[in-house]
Amino acid sequence: MNKPERKSVDLDKVPEHTISRLSLYLRGLNYLEEQGVLTVSSEALARHFGLNAAQIRKDLAYFGDFGVRGVGYNVIELREHLRDILGLNRNWRVALFGLGNLGRALLSYRGFSKAGFNIAVVFEASPEIVAQGEIHGIPIRPIDQAKQLLPELGVQMAILTVPATAAQEVANSVVEAGVGAILNFAPLPLQLPPEIKVRSVDLTVNLENLSYFLHSS
Amino acid sequence: MNKPERKSVDLDKVPEHTISRLSLYLRGLNYLEEQGVLTVSSEALARHFGLNAAQIRKDLAYFGDFGVRGVGYNVIELREHLRDILGLNRNWRVALFGLGNLGRALLSYRGFSKAGFNIAVVFEASPEIVAQGEIHGIPIRPIDQAKQLLPELGVQMAILTVPATAAQEVANSVVEAGVGAILNFAPLPLQLPPEIKVRSVDLTVNLENLSYFLHSS
DNA sequence: TTTTGTGAACTAGTTCACAGCT
DNA sequence: AGCTGTGAACTAGTTCACAAAA
């Protein structure tokens, strides 16, 4: 009986979308483990996610031979592999920029800390809000101190919920402070060096998508 | 001088991503119009969005010959075409499900109403919150009345910010009530008939994506 | 027998490069 | 001369179909 091994992966060959799907699989496996399920086939996972089974096998096979032919995947084992691949077997220090409605909502979102993302500091432009000092035990600091504080606090990721007019400037200073990854909620295209990883969540685009399909069918 | 015309489009040929990009272009054009810019080339738009100019021309050409060779695109005209294509020259009636932190944040998000999405009603499970009656003038109703009220109110889209455990059930009743489009924030794959348009916003997946790239580089 | 892992075939989406208008 | 619109070439991503393993 040979232990399934992590392949040494040529990262360039892994499709972009595979990574997002690994995240989904991980959530599915967490659920299956809670249910006490021990093994699962690519076919069963595919049904659950509405995907093709070969795609799931291929996604996983980029990183290793995690399955057993005739049996399927060991739920706990695969889950650990996915956590490992996604870099979730550690804690990430995250800074939140902007404490408006959305910022506050994200701050209380349990899903982040559950996945190992710890919001270490909040930056705000409004002096009144900064004067409040902290929220849920997390310090609130003036946004112009970010460049200095981010390295001191060892922050690796930033979440931007600032107004669109401020977003590019904030993003620039975040990058100058050595942060390499940004989750952006501001509705504009951030111009940043290509080595900085950016994911943008655009609520209006999503709704307008739905509008298009309803409208034109 | 011939008027640029809307092509009769074979919708099956339009790539999925084109629609999302049209939304971005629309935002860019709104901005350019505010700046008093009259015409814009695909090249200039491409620089702004970090895209390829041919892609922009192709995206637009699915729907009509909106440009003028040697000149570019008329900003106001193109903006109107895009609003038309995306179905934004009308108001959409939207129902919000779940009045937690995220639900409240979305309610106060100005971007939705600005784009013509009007939240007509909020549905909540908690009786205490329902007892509050309304929020920002929008009625709050018990979630089990949704199936009855949605058609009465002429709601066409639903935004789901309910807990994952409730989301599938809520989605089912929304669909039974004749709603054809759902913007889903619950972190699970909704199982719905294929004619229902669903867009899911998954905050954890986005962060885990960033984690992967930081971790593995 | 069951289910993986994967080359081959296929489908979708992007970019090139240039003819065709203005 | 300048910029669009688009076929052709290319690149990326998905699904098929089957040999190999348990």
C-alpha cells in the first residue's frame, strides 16, 4: 500500500479555474466529513456540484494521485491535500480597508476566520470612525498609516471596500507596503504590477449579467 | 451617414464572458461621458481595462457595428447601446432574502439602484426582525410568504444572503414563484433547473484563490 | 467490477493581422 | 492616415473514452 503523494507541479499548467474549483471541493469534503462519509467518487462529487466527473479527476490529478481505483477518494485525506495545496494550513493576516456597510459586513463574516483568514487591522479615512479605536477588538487606524503599519503587522493580504475614487491610491500604497494579494470590491479596474494577485468582486456586473439574460430570453 | 444598427444576434454565439465585459465597458463609458469625452477608440478602452483591443471590438461587434473606422466609438451612443443590450433601460424589481450583515450592506449599496435594480421587498426568517416592519422604507416580510408575495409584487430577481442551510429551500420557493434570476451569496451549489439564471458570489473562494497564489509562489 | 488517471478529441475564448471604410 | 470589423491562427479549458489498478 503506497501513500498518495503530492506531485511536483508545473504551476503554469494548472488552469485558472481549477483553483476555484478546488476551493469548492474542499467545502464539499468538509461537509462529507461532518456526515461521517469516508470515501467519495469523482462521480458523486460531480453530481453534487453539477460538474463533469472527468474534470474533477483532472483538477485533482494536477497535484497528485489522490484516488484509489475502484474505490474513490478518501474524504479526510483529500481534504488535507486540498488545504495544503490552497495554502490553508496556516493563518493569513489580512487588512480591511474601509469600514462602510460592506466593510462591517465582511468583518462579521464568520467564513473568513473559519478558513484561516484573520483580519488584523482595519484602515479608515474618516477621523470619527478612527477615533472609535477598535471594532470587535480589531484596531482601527487612519488609512494614511497603512504603508507604515502593514509591514509591522505582517499583513499579507488586503480587502478593499473603499469608494471607487480612493481605491487605486489605496491599492498603490498597499502594494508599496509589500502586500502581494488584494481582494477588491471597488467597481473599477485596478492598475497594478502583474505579480500582484487581484480578485475583484463586482456586484453590479453580476446583477447586470442576470439582467441581460432575463431581458434577452 | 447611416445610423449604427443593432444586429439581430444569435445569442448562442456570444461568449459568456463578453456580457460581463460589456458591463465594465458601460461603466467606463459613463465615466468618459462625465469627463466630456466624445469618442473613444478600442485601443484606449483596452488600455484602461488592461484588455486586448481586438477583444473589445469583437465583444461589441456581436451586437452591431457601433464604431466608425478611422474615428472610434461615440461615447454616448455606445453607452446607450450597451444599456439597451444589457436590459438596463428599464427598472428591475428585486427581492432581498436575509437581513443579516451582508443583506443590510447590500440594501444600502447605492450601486444597485443607480443601475436600475430596485429592492422592492425584504424577506427574513427571524420574527423579531420581521416585526420591525420595514427598513429604509422597504417592507420586511416573513420568508414563508415569499411564494405568495413575489408574483404580487412583480419581482423578477432575487438576492440570497440567507445561511447556507436555508439557501436551497429558499431558492426552490423563489423559482416556484416564477423568479428567473438569482444572485446567490450562500456558499453552496444551488441545484436549480437550467433555465434559471444564477450568479454566485463566493467570498471564501476568492480569498482562497489569493491564498493559493501567495502560498505557491 | 468499479473507479481512477490521462491521452486524444473537442469546444470555447482570445489574439493576430489585415482588408475595408471614413 | 487611422481605426473598425473579422476571418484565420492560436491558446485555454472541457469532455470523451479507455487502459490500468485495486
